[in-house]
Amino acid sequence: MSRNKRFTKMMVLALSISLVLSLGLIHPAQASEWSQDTFENGDTQWTSTGGSWSVVQDQGNAVYYQSGKSEGRSSAGDVEWSDYAVAADVKVVDFNGSTRTYVAGRYTDANNYYAASLYNSGGGKLEIRKKVNGSTTTLATKLDYKLAVDTWYNVKLEMSGPSINMYVNGVLELSATDTDMTKGSAGLVTLKSIVMYDNVTISNIGDPVTETPTDPTPETPPTDPSTEVPPTDPSTETPPTDSTPEPEVPDQTPEMAAYNVTGFAAANTTGGGIIEDTDSRYMRVYNASDLAVALKKGSKIKVVEIMNDLDLGWNEIPASAKTAPFSAHNNALTHPVLMKTGVSRVSIDNFDGLTIFSSNGATIKHAAFTFKRSNNIIIRNLAFDELWEWDEATKGNYDKNDWDYITVENSSNVWIDHATFHKAYDGLVDVKKGSRGVTISWSSFVGDDQGPNSWVTQQVNALEANMSAHPMYAYLRSSAVGMSKEQIIAIASSQKKGHLIGATEFASDNADLEVTLHHNYYKDIQDRMPRVRGGNVHVYNIVMDNADTWEIKKKITSSMSKAISAKGYHFGITSNGAISTEDGAVLLEKSVIIGVQDPLRNNQVSASKSNYTGKIKAIDTIYVWNGASYRGGSEDAKSPLAPGPAAEKSFAWNGFASLPYNYEVVDPADLQTKLNASGGAGAGQLVWAPVQWLTTSYN
């Protein structure tokens, strides 16, 4: 019997059951004798109390669809049911990060039920869970059960007295015992995942529930998921049309496992997959015109290999590239190079499954990239440069150009790895509009090197040659302030902002933000490592090295600062580390912080306004300040890592009790050496074949 509604005996689930119960034909503790809902007649018998539920068509079949990204809950049947089995065909359309999808039983309300759970964290897990008075506990777990989107699984939850069993595709996978709940109806629950349900069946224990789906399409899972991997998303893993096998991954060493995708992006982030360079979905990019073709919305390109450095300013790309996804960005006003080249905005919109990488650590200049409404995106081994200029327009407040190298918005499952980001006008990598499942790893974020032809030096030389056109610069050089050209270069060389996680104050989707930062090196970055508005951010094994910047700050005298402020100008050095605001949760662990005045902050508006205060905690972190070294946590007695300026909030994750992924850390005492060594943080540190850059797990 297939999933395509070829059933000879069908009854609408709760409607028929209620009728039978009202006639007294079945004892209330029993469920219907094989009742089934195929949703062909609508979903009026289901009561939803969360999410966005509707009946839609999927490949000619009616299915019950939960399309909202908040928690979805729908139930049917009788709260007096006791011993029974509930089963459903389940297809996750979008996990939206590390999320769970349930078939529930003994459901009384949103805070009380048992559930058979599909959990995509850590490569995939099965679970039996219970929720009692709003508190959730995992009763049994099976690890390494591969789960994929757009794949049907038949999930069955069986309850008989204290005995609870979970079946997947007809195979008993988990068992548990629990006595907290003895009765309740059937439920379908999504924890922020987008899911389709079909063929929901209720049966007494021992009755046939449903047959394992037999639709012979590629999405049907194997009958023994413990030994075979279900087919993955065809948008990322379908073999080339010429049936050429996937390229063989070269031999790997155990040390390479350190470069696996992990963190919030670990689940279901495969990018464009491992495909041959002869595949029509694989494109080598040599210039802006190539890139415009590859990243045009609907291009069907899955892998973009950047073959050489790219200069992408709006005035330096050809007419053939001046089309979507390219557009002109804000005009440069002061830097002599950018005034000639212009700046481009590159908008990658609605891609699902895309890898952009370089084998040789190529550099992209004069462009800002925005990823919108996209999923499963990987960016690896690329450098980004030349996107900063002196700010006369807003008197040094940097509020005009809005040039960030990368912005992620309304997107999920994004991995940025082994990248280098040089000084920029605004932020380096920002994440906003509820983006989930983002990991930035093994990357370097650096200021200007102050060399004789460095980007900042070129800018200051131009200002020096034409002071009358730049009043702010002229004032700094005047006797009223007394700064030398070299001192201005030194102060301007560090980067003002790192990561802004959540762009808008108290935006409703800030709570959805999920970002992991690990094995990153921040050199001469003044602020925002990261700065968080709501959501959850996990930071581990990073280095904030601002020792040189702090030494430069010491040379800005108080009289200089007063003179600059008196004219309404902004020119100095901020010294903040990780910042959590607006009830965001930031955990920093096993890291190194050097030369940062305020390593942990929890409020950026007013210590008296508690709604602006966030939760932030440091664990086993080395802090070096003014010659003194400390190793410990923020909650230790008299810890210099204690957050401020507001009263400290007790740390807790938002929406879950513990991190939904596994990860490995190194001793922070060894971290600087490791990240600065060959194979450490940044682009061009690894000499790999293209197929290795397409790989996401080296275990």
C-alpha cells in the first residue's frame, strides 16, 4: 500500500472517533480501530494552537502543512485516550537550524505530552521525549540516525501503560518507561521546523497502523536506517544528469576533523554538495560577468569556484555584469581608489544549496555581499578587502555608507570558514532578520597593517594633500588637536566593528538568531566580537588580540579627546569585547582576550534600563590586561571578566536548556599558536584540492 492514498478503508480521524465515543461503542481509554486521516477532506477535525497549519497539495496528495517558523502545535482525538499508537508520515521541508519534529501522544496541552522526535542535530538523532508542566526531558536517544529534508519517514509512537516505543519505517528504534502521563489525545508538534504530515493513524496496541511508505521515488528512505543513509535533499545531492559519480575525496588525516562544519550550522549544511567540475551546476568564475551568471536568482548553479582575485567595484565591472545580482552601492566620497572603482552590492537571493570557494585563497575587493532568504550556504577560503574610507560626511561616526563585507538576513544554515576580512567602513560579517544556523569558523578579522602603501595610508595621503576639502582631517592636524599624520594612520588602522547579530532593536525575529563563532582570530578589532540583540550566540576558542590597538589608544591624550569632542567629531578607539543586549545569550569559553578594556558587556544603552540588558558568561578564558594575566570565568569571585555595566543576569539559553550540537575545544593556552600556524585561521592557510573544500566532514 503506497503513500498515494490507495486505501480501501478510511475514516476521518477525530470526527469519526468522537462519534463512536458519543455512542458508547468504545471505552474512552481505547482509540479507534484503525482510524486514519489522509487530509483529503480538509483539516477541520484538527485544533491548532500554534504555528501556521493548512492542507496543501504535495505531488498530487493532500498533506497537513505547518509553514510557520514558530512552534507549531495541532491536536485531535479524545483526551481520555490511554493505551494506543499514533503514527504519521512526516516530511521536513526546512529544519530552520537544529530543530525537532514530533509525533505526539497523550497530549493534553502545549505543556504536557509524550513525543517521538526527529532531531537533526549532530548528524541526526531519534528521541523519545516528554513535556510535563512545560519542562522537557529526553527519555531515550539514538545517535547517528541520518535525517534529510524532503524525505518521508513513517514515525510511530506507541504507549501502553508506562511502556513507550518509537518506530521509524516499521523498525522499533527506541523504548522507554515513564509514568507521568496516562492519557491524552494525538498531537503533531514542530519546534520551528517547517513540516508536512500525512496518513495520520490511530490504533489500539497490536493493531496494524500503517505500512511503511513504498512510493518508489528517490525520497523514500531505506527500510533499515541503522545501516543505510536516507537520500538527501535533491537540490544539493542529486547526481549529475550524465550519471557521473561524485568525485573521490582525497585521503584525509585525523587532524582534518578539526575543520568539520560544527556549531549551529552543523545540521544540514552541505552547500552545493560534492559534485564534479564537469557538472553543469559547477561553475568556475574568472571575472564579474561570470559571477553575475552564477549568482543570478534561479541560476541552478550549486558550486562557484573563484579562480583568481576579483575587483568588483561598480565602475570597474563591465556592462554585462551590471545586472542582478549586482547593483551600485553608496558612492565613495574620500578614498581615492574607491572614488574611481565604485562599490557594488551583490545580492544572493533565494538560493538553496550553494558553495562559493577558492582553492588558492582569492581576494574579492570593492563589494558588499548580502544573502537573503537563502538556505544551506557555504563560503570558504576567500579574502575580502578594500571597503573602507575616511568618514567626513558623518564626522567620523560611520553612519552613511553601510558597507559590510557579508550580511546574512532571513537565511538559515550558513557556514563561513577559513575566510579573511580586512578593515571595512561598517561591520565585517553581520547576521540579522532572524537568521538561524550560522557558523563562522577558522577565520581572521584584521585591521590595516599601516604599511607605506596600505589601504589606510593611501587614504591619509590623499587627505594630507587636500586638507581644505576635508575639515575634520584638517582639524585633527591643526594645533587645536595636534595629531601627526603618522598618529592618525595608527589610530585609523584598527577596525571599529566586528559582528552585529540583530540589526534592529527589539525586533520580533531577534529571538530566532543563532550564531556560533569558533577558532577565529580578531586582530586590532575595537568592538563587537560579537554584539548581540536577542537570540543565542556561542563563542569558543577565539582570540581577541587588541594589544597594539590599546597601546595606540594610550597616546590619545585627554586634551586631544576633549578638543575632538568639542567640535562634534568622532575619532578615537573603542575597547569592547563580546557584548550581549536585549536578553540575548552569549557564552564565551576557552578563549583568549588581550588588551581589551571591557572584555564582556551586557548593556549598550543604560545600566538602569534592564530591558536592554543581555545574558553573557565566560568560562575558562585567558584575559591579559595591563601586564596582568588571569585565567578563569566571569562568575568567579572578583573576576575581571565579570560583565558590566548593568546588573548581571543569570545565564541561560533562550529556547533550549543546552546547546543542540557537539563540539571539541583546545586549551586556550595553545590557541594563539594554533590559529597563527599553517592551517590556522584565515584564507590561504590550507593547500587543498577543490573537492576537499566541498567536503563538510573529514571524520
